[in-house]
Amino acid sequence: MHEHEFEPTYGLPERLPFGEHIIWQGSPNLGLLASSAFHFKKLMLYFACLLLGAAWAPLAANQGLLAILDSTKWVVLISFICMSTVWGLCWLTTQTTVYTLTNKRLVMRLGIVLTVTFNLPLKQIAAANILLLEEGFGNISLALKGSDRIAWLNLWPSVRPWRISKPEPTLRAIANVEELANQLQQVWAQANGVETQPIQAASSFEVDMSSLQIKPI
């Protein structure tokens, strides 16, 4: 993307200092982000119901195809405009969002019009919530220590739903999410000088970074 061509390192606002290196980089999956964050499937169902409602009267009266088309033309037009807008917004989000995990921090580059970068030191992460989606994809939400908070709107859609008072930055629709969760746990343990063990889970779970305990949610 041309708006990021002046980045010294892809996804990062500056070059990494000596002793810090990139472990993983990724961006949200378009289809899963559309369904999980933008609720695109629910939007399709909503407009399908509107379309059926608009077509019901001529269908019931057996008025023919032209009458059905005439009664549904505005619904079809509005549906196309709305769904195209939402899909385009989702696509732009995937093109401009980059998550970077280093051996010292997690960096989130966000924003379509105005790009912002959030640096989350590993030592400030209290817990990681892993939500499995489909085909190995999932979300990783990070609960942060202390009273500092990032505005929910500044993070959206890379934020855990319904955590408004203390928003949790979230890596959305990431491939191989369990592998990434293991990498995150390992680098967190190294940064904090503690031992860890691999994560193994078949459903949604949470990792308490303070004790490295894994619990289902």
C-alpha cells in the first residue's frame, strides 16, 4: 500500500533497536474479519428479509416478475450500496492493519485514513484471551496491567467486543492462532524470566500471564 511506503520497517514506525527482532507479523483474514467484526453475514440476512418482505405482496397476488422487480428495486439498490460499503471498509481494514510480535513487544499498526501505532510491551500484558474461529483462525485479546487504557474507538475493530471500560487490544482473524498463542506465551516468559509450557486447546481459552495458567472460557 502506497500510504505506508515510507515505513523504515514494514508495519513499524521506526527501525527496531539493537537486540530486538521480529518473531511474527500478520494481518486479519478478510472473510473472517467481515463475519466476526463487521457482521457481514447478519447484514446479508437482514437485507434478504427486507427483500422478501418487499416481494411478498406481488408474489402473494401472483402479479408476475415485472411487478416483483418493481417492488424490490429500491431494496436491491440500497442493499447493494450498504453491503458494498461494509465490504470495502473491511477490505481497507485488512490492507492497512499489521500486527507485529517481537521479542520485547506487540505492535499494532491501525487506521485507514489516519494511521496510528500502538506499542504494547510484553511486560505489560496480564492475560491473553484466545478465541478460535474457523480453520485454525482466531482472535487473541490482550488484558493489560495498570490503569492505562487505549480508547475503544481508536482500536476498533482490533478490540475485544463489550470491553468498554478497559478495552483489550485484539489481534483479529489471525491464521494459525494457536501457534501464535504459543509464540506469544514463550516470548512473554522470556521477557519476564519465567518458564512456560506449550499451549494445547480445542476451544476458546485464556492464558493468565502472571501464573501461565490456562483456563477455558
